[in-house]
Amino acid sequence: MQPLIVNFPDNSSDALAERLDLLADRVATHADLWKKVGGRRVASTVMTATVLAGGMTAIALPAQVAQAVEATEDVIALQQLLADNGFSPGAIDGVLGPATIAAIESAQAELGLAVDGIAGPQTFAALSEGGATFDLEDSAYVTQIQRLLTENEFYDGPITGFYGPLTRAAVTQAQAAYDLTEDGIAGPLTLAALQGGPPSTDPGTADSASTRQLQDLLTQRGFYTGPLSGVYGPLTEAAVLEAQAAYGLTEDGLAGPLTLAALQGGPPSTDPGTADSASTRQLQDLLTQRGFYTGPLSGMYGPLTEAAVLEAQAAYGLTEDGIAGPLTLAALRGGAPSAPPIAAESSPRVRQLQNLLTQRGFYTGPLSGIDGPLTEAAVRKAQAAYRLTVDGIAGPLTFAALQGGAPPVAAVPTPTPAAPSTQLSQAEVRELQLLLQRGDFYSGPLDGILGTQTRTAVAAVQRALQLVPDGQPTPTLLATLRQNVPAAGGVAGGGSGNGGTGNAVPTPGGGASNVAAAPTLELQQLLAQRDFYLGPLDGQSDATLTAAIRRAQNWYGLTPADGRSSPELVARLRADRYAKVS
């Protein structure tokens, strides 16, 4: 043991015991200080005291502690800082005695820090910055703050040395992360916290290599513009949230397996119309394998493909938006939907249902006796055609309707009783079926029979042309399809270099209205032939046409993609011989 002499004015037994407890705490806590400042570790704080004459007390300390309280350059620097800031530590002798400890406590109280008598990093930082004063107009100080904010991912602006709104907002964000008072003022406490490194958060516990890999993926996908620092800070978390929103995932800011899988799988899916034909053909193949799609593998994302995607999403329990995003593709690649709905009735009854649906043109799948997605979709189509409640459940009313014959077809309003005949020959019906198939509205046989499936496709194209969807084909409709649906390997007829000719399109009243010949009509036709445009062919410019032009501009790499027609765009559309084919 080595003695440390301390002046205690009151040497009563109670006072002495209290002082010894206090000093024991300080020796123990200052051991931690010396570990931080001087590199020494104190293993024991056992001590004894002897009261000397004149109110002095000799405290016998272990050798390690006695060595710690010997004069050191670190304590001299601390005492000098205290003195420079007006907190007298007594003699600047390098010994951490009572006067120095009292000065530390006074400084902590004045600077608004926790008063514990320990000169930790926050106390040193506050004293080093000149006590309670700091100058946010000092360019060098602000530059230091901005660099620390950048390193810890709170700030991505320029290093200007100017304490403006961006810097203040970053400081406020940092203070919230470090659990400090959020006042937007970069004082000593904020500076000390930033100098200590990024705040500890759950995502931040990830190793730097995996975080750097995540940042690299986010950068490739356009969600992250910060440095590949390996630190999971606010900028990285914000990028993860943005990516999760784009991929339709739960937005929690945590880069879990689904988020990583989505990022590794490629950029998020955008407008289906912009998908390349190879990926769309692959999608159609997957949908065919899973029993959701029966059309041709055309590579075009048309109404049949979108309907199959919606049906698949419903079967897999996904959000039904018709967009084949990462989750939809992953579900399709993973196999058939789990636990497909099985009819409560016996298999022979389901097979009878499938047979009736096939006869009426609603079902093209196998007579398996299993009530799967294709059967349910066919039931829904039949219920819609028979004007029953569309619930996908083949109850008594649905069976009775199917057994009673083909569904009724809405009568076409005519202006006069002497309206001309609208019947098509069998050859014309076969041509109509071919045109509907090329337009991705029809997937049935080319048999020239005007059955339910053909009428359903006719109604679909009538809706696309903003006509009465009555399912009744007319010579006028056939002529319109001849002009607007491209032939195999070619483009649609009827257009000319100066804007094309007008088309006679049936009106809801059954007559005909001549659409004025204009470049806009030809543009609509060209865009529709390539599946960029699904609106009416009416020669009118609207938001739907603007969006279609923008998709085409992006597809052909034309800039700017501003949704405005240009001679270059029209030339590219005319030269593009790719068309929807069976």
C-alpha cells in the first residue's frame, strides 16, 4: 500500500465513512478513466484510512491505484483545459486529486453534462471546444461538423463550411439517432457523439462487408448514391425503404432475405408494356406450365397475359395488380400453388361441370375433375355471360344456366327496323377469330363458329374500341380490325405516309361515325400494333396516348421521353416489323 493524503475538514466517524465511500467510487470510476486516457487498468479499490493531526487523512491505496494517481501528462492536459475554461483544478501537477475532481464536476454542471466527476470523451470534447461556447459561423468548425455528418451517413450535401438548412437538418437527425436534445445546434455534445462513430442500431450490427455488398446492390438499382462505407446508417436505411416500396415488399428498412433476393433479381418491374419480348415470352411459358395461360407464346404483354397474371396472383395469395414483379415470378418458378381449392362435391360432378363449360366455350383445360384455378376462372366467365352473381362457385343456378344452352347475347340497338344484316359468313368469322387472336383477345380454335368464346373476345375488343360490348360481330367491326390489327410479320393496313385514312367505327347507337383523318390516328394505330397503346382509335390526344408515346420512346431509346410525338418516333414505329402474332 502507498499513502494518499487528503484534507477532510470533518473527521467524525460518519463523515469519514461517507468520504471514504465517495472516494472509493471515484477511485473505481477513475480507474476506468485511466484505462481510457492513460492505458492503465485498476483491479482493486480496497483501501484503509488513518486520521492524522490537523484534519488530514492518510488513505492507503493498492499499488496499482497509487501508481494511477501519480503525476501524468494526461492529467496535466486535463487540468490545463479546466483552468483555461475557468474551472480551477488547483495546482497543475498531473495528479487527479480532490481539487481536480471538484473542477471536473463544476465544469460538467456548467456545460450541462452528467455530473459524475469523470473526465470522459464528452467532457474532454466540451472543454476542448472552449467550454460552453462554439461558433457556428466559424467555417472551419462547420466544415468539421459536415465531414463528421457525412462519415456517419447523416449528410450527403457539399462540404461548404456554411451552417445552412441542410446541415441543420442533418444535425437534428444525428441528435435523434444519438438520443441527444434535437435542437439542430451542433454543440460540444453533438460533436463528441459524431466523433465517436455511427450510432448503434440493429441494422448497424451487420458486418461491414455484407453492408457494403448491400450498398453496392442498392447503387446498381438506383436507390443509393452514398459511399460504399459498410456502415448501415440513415442513408442506407432510406435506400432500403425506397427499394422495398419499389419491389412491393414490407417497408421496414431491414434488408432481410426477401429484400436481398429482390435486389439480386434485377430492377423492379415497371409498366408491363415496356417489358422485352424475351422476358414476356418466358413469363407466358411459366404461366402455361402452371395452367394459367392458354394463349400463344407471343412475347407481347396483352390482355390475355395480364389476365393470366391476375389469376396466378390470386391463386398464390399475392396482390392482384396484373404486374409480373419479383414476387409473382418467384411464386411461378417455385411450382404450382399450394393446396389448390378442391370442390366439396365429388370429382364426377366437377368433371361434368368442366364438360359443360367446355361445350359452352368457357373452358379449354383437361377434364380432370379437380376444381383448380382454370375451372374457377371459367365458372366466373360463364356467370358473367349468363348475368349471374360472379363468385366462381358452381351452384345450382350456374349448373342450370350451363345446361340450358348458350348464354343470351345483348340485342344491338338499331336506329331503324330496316337496319342492314350484320351476319358474317363462316369464312369471315374465321378471319375475325384470326384477327382477334393476333390482337391477343382470343385463344380458341379458328373454326369459323361464332361460339361463346368468340363472342367474349368480340366483346373485349369492342370495349377496347369504346363500343357497346354486346359480343355481336359486324362487317364494320371486321373492317376496323382488318385496318388496325397487323398481318403476320407486318403492320396494319389502311395507313398512309400523310397520316392514314379515316376508319368507320360503330357508335353505341348502331350507326357509324367517320373519325377524321389525322396523324394522331395513325400514331394510335402504330402504337396499338406494338402493344404500347390500348386506348380507343379515335384520333384524339389524351393522357393514355401520352403515356403510350412515353413507353415507346423509352423502348426505342429516344430522348427526351416526354410523351410527345416526333418524326423519329413515327419512323421507328413504321420500320419496326415486330407485331403480335399467333
